[in-house]
Amino acid sequence: MARERNREHEARERWRRPERLVEAQVARSKLALRQSETIRENLEAVRSTYGWQANAAVSDTLVQQIDVSTQQFADRREPDVTQAHLRQFSPIQKKLLRSIKVKDYRMVHSMFLDTDGTPPPNVNFSVGPHSTPLQLAVRRGDVKMTKILVKEGLADVNYPNAMGLPALFYVFEEWREQILYKVPGRDSLVKMLDRAVDLIKLIGGAGGNVNALGLGGETPVHVAAGLGHARHLFLLCKFGFDPTLRNNVGELAVDVARKQNKAECVIILTEFSKIQYVTL
């Protein structure tokens, strides 16, 4: 539980970075005002004590300059938190995110081609608290975009979002959202699960860590076992799953499968050493 609280705290703090910049700017403004007031009071005290009659004009000018410059600094418009979040991305990163959202494969492909000397965008950065550019594609079940980002953009498949979760935790997101919201006009659940298989093969083949831990100590294998997706579970296990890993309540992946009455998943997890070389 302590580890889970620490991860949640780190995620909140990472996402609050623009807000902390705003808070720091406000604090600097207040400090500058206090410092200018102190300097002005000290100058007045010195002038009244030692009778700076000859230099009265100079001291008055100095005080006025301090007051004016400090007030300009303090009155400078503080950055809005929303705008601060937007400004944390470079123009090329914003262009990348727009292209991913509208599935502009040609544009994303061209961004990684060094034709005019423009450096390609860095694709390993957080987008809000729950995503990275790669995870945006994975959450939408966009296998083609995921492949471009991994193969051409050299996206780190284990790069975590602000919650500390890598892309493998989101291969079922498209399917899960359709189960919850039942959006009309979308592909069937079967096709979504087929895309999840392709995503697991792609991410796992690029070095995806199937032993990564979620906020509850679960691994992607725990997730697949709990959902009862035997084909996906088998693929995940083939990429080096450690069957001794337990979640925060002490459950193995096979325990999760048993609790959810997922018989096929229980068989895969208990007999994996015998069937691991079977091809799908």
C-alpha cells in the first residue's frame, strides 16, 4: 500500500509541474515586492538618520526606479495553468500529437524522415496523467500508428506515463471502453481483441516488460488473467513473465484467474512450462 501511495503521489506531482511553475512565479513576485519595500525603508532610514541632503535627489530616483521595476515584475501576467500545460510541448510535439489523434500516418512517417535537416521529435514524453504518444495510439487500438512510433520513432515501449504505467497496460483499453460505453458504429469486440493481440506482439517484440507493476502491484499478465483473455495471456507469458510475482494483496496471476473463474487462463498459467513453445 505504501508503494501504491508513493506512485500516486509521484504521478500527481509530475502532472502538477506546470502548476508548481505558476506557484513559483507568484512567490517570486511577492518576494520581489517585499524586498523592494525593505530596500526603500532602509534608504529612507539612512537618509533621515544621516541627513543625505546632498544626495536626496539621487536616493529619490533610486527608490522610484526600484518601485517601478519591482511593480512591473509583480504585475507581469502569471501563466494560466491550462496554458502552462499546453506550453510544455514543443511545436513539433504538438504536431505529432495532432497527427496521432487524427491517424495521419503519412504525416507521422514524414516527421521521422531526415529530409530537410529537421531533427525528429522525441516521442517519449507524458501527455496528461494517463498517456504518452505511444500510449495514445495503443489505447485507440491503432496498430499501424504504434508500429510507426516503435519502428521509426524509436519509442521506448517501457516509457511510463505520469501514473508510472507502460504501454502494455493499455492494450485492452479500446475493448474495455467499448464494453463500458457501447459507442455505435465502431468495430466489433472480436476485432478489437484481434488488434490487442497485434499490439502485444509488437510491444513485446520490441522489449516490452511484461513484469512491470501497476498501481496495485499487478502486471499486464494479472490484467489479462482477470479479464479471461487466454490468447493474450499466452502471448504475454511467452515474453518472459515471472509467475512468482504477486500484486499488493498477495495474489499470483493464477490466483486472479481462479477468482474470476477463468479456467483456460488457469491452465495456461499452471501448465505454461509444457506449452510455452506452442505457436498461435
